[in-house]
Amino acid sequence: MGETPAFFADNLLGDYPKKDDSKSKANVTAIVVGSKLYVIDGVDHESGSTIGVRIFDKSSGKLISPTVLGTKPEPSKHHSAVLLNDDRVLVVRGNSSSSECFWFLEVGTPFVREQEKALGNEVVAWSKGVLGNVEKPIVISGPSGVGKGTLISKLMKEFPSMFGFSVSHTTRAAREKERNGIHYHFTDHNVMEREIKDGKFLEFASVHGNLYGTSVEAVEMVADAGKRCILDIDVQGAKSVRASAFDAIFIFISPPSFEELEKRLRARATETEEQIQKRVQNARAELEQGKSSGLFDHILVNDDLETCYEKLKNILCRSEDVNSAPKTFPESIDLSSEHSVSKIDQKLLINCSAVEHEKASNNMYVLDLSLLKGGAPGRTRGLNMYANGDNQLSSNITHPRT
Ligand code: ADP
Ligand code: 5GP
């Protein structure tokens, strides 16, 4: 294989519009992973509104347009790309605000492999990188009427800037007080089935005779708002999520008794008698699964609401991830000019000094990748960034490993 990534990138550029050839080439990077070349274009020439990705398969000689999952980064006039661990590419976008600089293009992570199996197509997935430690999402399950919604509402009311609700899709009819896009995305069975086939869902299940599912976009929207995601899903959904690459804390809410569960369902008065009976019957199996399978990290009995809520808060305030990475970017960061990147071990050196030479010493940053967590679907957490001289940068530059 004598050809370089640049050779392929140049040849792949052949069918792109060439109004300004030099600019369009500077805007494309190519990364080799095994027998595939991932070509990342600052502008997706089909949509024009995102960064584009195509795959050149060297063994078949074919150019493939993969299914692209996750929230996509906006177009960028200049970007750099570096391969990490053979399964994801770090894309550093120039000309962007600091919170939009770092994106991961997953090309072989467990989530991507899973989706490839499900969709029967090449898949890549975007995940935005965030500094510091946005904590793991929370999956809350339990039988209908046990009080999940009540507990989640209390949490969102008390900590509106900390938690965000993943708005599910459902084919059931909206209840009187429910609003589309807030409580659920109410949808049609055929539409939802098609979207499931297109890989838009992290999980889905048939519950009490209707289809329910968590879209990748719903989870990403919460992550993009910088909040910790809460999913209210049934036990089947929790099982699917547990088996997936989505890293979360799983909490099961149990009723004090069946009689009390039935009483709450009736008092809520949102279902017909027939539907209440169906939900109570299903609750038996859900309780057995919830308690016996080791699926859940925590089981809480919702007898007295305030007591249960306090216990829930205790679980969520426990810090499982010890990560000292700061949550803000260095104030001086400026990636508006062209930049170059080089990787040494788990650190990325970003040099933004090409244009303003006299400021060179102020324009070098280190991105520490050693504490990366999470990924698609959702954000990649734990990035740590500091300016030249602020930390161990000088030792890394003077003693690079070969
Ligand atoms: P879910 O979301 O699990 O289906 P809800 O949150 O809608 O359940 O709660 C069902 C009904 O039970 C609601 O009317 C709610 O006000 C009530 N409820 C919730 N928790 C308690 C509790 N600990 N004690 C008594 N009633 C409760
Ligand atoms: P309800 O109709 O009462 O809103 O919800 C019925 C059940 O569906 C609840 O157990 C709830 O947790 C579950 N559910 C809601 N959204 C989802 C989802 O996106 N996926 C799955 N698997 N279950 C869901």
C-alpha cells in the first residue's frame, strides 16, 4: 500500500465542486483505519450544513456513504483529524467557539459495531467532546404507576440546570395534559418502525400494547445542553440499554405492594379500566425481572414519596467518577486561525501559532485524553485542556517518545 491518505483525499476530491481548489483541499482530511480510508470533509456537499464523511474501502475499491449517527458538527473551514485507538478519530475544528472545537468520529467503537449489525450498513457516529466530568446518564425503570414520573419531576424541579429528561417516542395516544415534544414525541406506528430501521433509536420496546423508544437524538439533546440525562424506560428497554455500549446507572423503582400500585394507577385516572388491568398484570413480570436479574444497580421502594426521593438524590449525588479535569476551557484559547496537531501518548499538542507568529508561545495548548469516558450516543466526557506552560506540557515536548 504505497498510497498516502493525502493521495486518496486528492483523488476523492475529484468529484467535489472545485471553485477554489486550494481551500477545498485544506478542508479535507483522510484517516486510514485498517483497509478503510475515512475522508472527512469540512462541508458535507450533500447537505451543506454539516461536516461530511465518506469511506473509501481499499479492498473493494468502493467509495461508501456511511450511515452517520449522532448530532453532527457544523461545517468548518479548517479542521485537523487524529486517529485514537483505531476506533475513533478526534476532529479539532478551527473557526469555532471553544465548546465546539472537539468532536469524536467513532468508526469502530462497540456502539458503531452494534449499529452496523442492526442496520447492515457502514456506520460512523459523531460525539462531541466535553471538558471535565458530566456524569453518567440515569436509567429509571419500574412498573406503570409506581411513581417514576413523579420522582423525575421533583428532580428536574429542584435541579433544573443539572438534569435533562430524554423525551421518548411513543405510538400511544397523548393523555389530556401531555404535550408533544415535552412528555413524549407522539408518533405513528409506521413512522416509528421506519425510524427504528434507520438506526435512529438507542432502544425501543413494545409496552402495554404500544411502541416506545429512546431516540439517539433525544439523548444527544440533553447532553448538548450540558445536562445529565434521565431516561424513564421499561424493563425491556433497560435490558437493551444495559447490553449496549451506553454507559449508565440503572435504578429500579418498586411499589410497596400490588394493592398500592393499583390504587395509584386508579387515582391517576389516566387509563381505562381495561388498560389499568393490563398494566397491573404486566407489573408482576416487571417486578420479577427488576428484582432478580441483577440488571439494576439500585432498587428503591417508593412507599413514602419524600423518603424515596431523598434516597434517589443520595444515589445521584454520589460521585463514582473521580476526575479532576477542569470544566472550562483556558480563557485564552483561540482556534480561529489555522492550527496543527500532534499526538504524544495520550496528549494532543495543538499549535495555533501559524498565523500570528509573535504570539506563538501563548498559542499552544495540550489536550489530555487519558480520562476519556462515554461517547456516542451522547458526549465524550473527561477532556482536560491546558495552555502551554500551565502543566506538564514542557516535559512532553522536550522528551517525546519515539
Ligand atoms: P409512573 O410514572 O411510574 O407511571 P406516576 O409518577 O405517574 O407513575 O405516579 C402514579 C400516581 O401515583 C400519580 O398520581 C402520583 O401522584 C402517585 N404517586 C407517586 N408516588 C407516590 C407515593 N410515594 N405515594 C402515593 N402516591 C404516589
Ligand atoms: P406511560 O404510557 O405510562 O407513559 O409509559 C408506560 C411505560 O413505558 C412505562 O413503564 C415507561 O417507563 C415506559 N417507557 C416510556 N418511554 C419509554 C421508552 O422510550 N422506551 C421504553 N422501552 N419504555 C418506555
